[in-house]
Amino acid sequence: MNKNNKWIQDAMKHKGALRETAKKQHLIKGDEKLSMEDLKKLEKEGGKTAKQAYIKETGRKIKTEKEYHYKKENKK
């Protein structure tokens, strides 16, 4: 597989770093999921955290879109 096709995997070098930052800022507690609101707040912070939040948000949108199309295809 071409290196350009793995850009998301390469971008997620430190798994859990975004979640740890959110916990430090008291946006989430324990095993809560990061909401889209939380991601927007983290994006405003800037730097690496903003990039991580943006990638997480993009990944969530892609996943949601795929699930929608999968459900739509299976209704037929």
C-alpha cells in the first residue's frame, strides 16, 4: 500500500494523547466518549491538540457516513 494512503494512521502517533488532554481540562471524566462539542473546544486550543481533535472529528464523520450508507444498502 502506498504511503500516501496511510495518512490517518501516520497522524495518530500517540494514541490516547487527545483523551488525556481532555481529561486534564476536565472536559471528560473516566471512560466518557469525546463529544463533538469537546472536540470543538480542543480545536480552539491550537497546536498539536487542535490537529489531533480535527483528525478525530474527521474520522468520526467518515465512520458515520459509512454506517449510514451501509444501513441504506441493507434496507433494500
